[in-house]
Amino acid sequence: MIYSDKIKSISLLAKDYGCRYYMDEPLSAHTTFRVGGKCDIMVCPNSAESLAKLAKLAGELELKYFILGNGSNALFSDSGYRGVIISVGEDMSQVSVSGGTVTACAGALLSKACRAALDAGLSGMEFAWGIPGTVGGAVYMNAGAYGGEMKDIVSSVTCVDKDGNLKTYGGESLKFDYRRSRFTGSDEMIVGASFELTPGDPDEIRSKMDELMARRKSRQPLEYPSAGSTFKRPEGSYAGLVIENSGLKGCTVGGAQVSEKHANFIINRGGATASDILELIKKVRREVKEKTGYSLECEIKIVDE
């Protein structure tokens, strides 16, 4: 089967399940870096079944596929992506509350889950307020901030493998570690997660959320497109600190810059390309290694064409 027919087969399956899909979709419109070329097809699954069927068919057709959430931790090349982007977003974004548990579909924004917890007077998710990703993406990488991580509040995760088998994991089987989980690099796709929280005073919860958001705004360059923290925390130090100590704050390649406000943020100052950002990442890693001895590991997922 020729390539164009394979892509057409994906579009027909999407139609069968009532899923939205887009041909030649610019990835710059779906990532917080606001860079990236076009993908051949983007499909938005609306259920665990459609998600599994899409991934299974892509595998059978030997098409590459990439699961995309809010695009807040991904960098696509300027050439785009030759394959299928499976965009788990608003069509799988329901959130519900029962007792002390908030349950959210993978495509729900983390901020939506935080608001649901606040409205129900449940405490524990305050640290996640302002993390610009989906529930699925946050669980996938054990996202965290201000002393909290997903591992502290996630009680169970439901996923589906590419054969369509639904599975639920909890406790140690989630294999949470620093910026990773059992799903990192796995072919199991997150469908939803449950968060076990504790009753709290809504005013105190809101106050804590407001305080942490104010800290974010004062310390992070939220006014520019970025993918959040660029590098993982090196053992014994902080990425922003070793980058700053290497004299790299403000360092620029094309439209990409190491933020003057927070050195672990690479920002799009306007007109940046994915190539600019990649070159700047390489430069930072090289110079930090030379000047401090630290080897920085990317927290951002760099997606090849």
C-alpha cells in the first residue's frame, strides 16, 4: 500500500468513530513553543476504543504515530511529522468528583482538574495549578512543581494498549520516578487518572493556588512561548543555576533565547524555528558541561520528523 493510501485509511477509521481529523495540520498551532512544521494527519480520538484502534491501525500500516496532549512538553522539527499525530485533547477531557476523588480523562487540562478539586473543597492539587499540560501528559512524566508531584496524589491510572485492552494500575505498579512513570516509553496509552485528595477549606485552597501562580508569574517567562523547564534537575544542583553560572542567561540563537528571568526556560522571542531551539539546547548542554561538569538531560520531548 502506498503512503497516501495508508494515511487515507487512518482518516476513514477516524470518520467511522466520529473523530475529528485534519490533514497537513501545522504543529506550531498545537505546541506551546509555537514552532514545528505540518503533520500528515492529526486525529482527535473521542474514546479509549477509538484511541486504541487508531494506534493499532497505524502500527499495522507501519505508520509512525505520536500521542500529543497540550503540546507543552514537545518540540517538533521544522519539517513536521511524517506519520499520525493522535491528539488527546478536548474530545477526551471530562472531569468528575466523587467523595475525595477527582477523576479526569487524559485530555483534560490539569488546570481543569485543579479547579474541580477547588470547587469540591479538596486539597492536594494546589502545586499543579499553572502546570500547562493535560492530565495524561502530567501523569506520563510525573510532572511536579513547588514540592509536589503527580506521584503524591495519583491513586490509579487507566490506560489502553494498542490491542485495545483496558488496564488499571495503582500504587507501586505506576513506577513513578523523577519525571517518568511506567508509561514513559511504553506503548500503553493513558486514558484517565484518579487523584486521591483530602478535604480542605476552599478559601485556603484558593489562596495557596493564587500564591503559587503569583510565584510562577514572577519567576517564569510566561509572557513568551516556551515548553516550560527545558532540562531535568541535575543531581546535586538545579538546571537553571548551572546554566546561569555558565553565563548563558540571555544567550540567543535566531529567535530562541535562554530566558533572562529563568535560565532553565528557552523561549521563542518571536520568529524562532525548531532548528533555532535545538541549536540553543545543544549550545547550552555543551557549555554547561565544559564550564561546570554537569551533563544536562532534556526534559522536553524532541520529536523527529
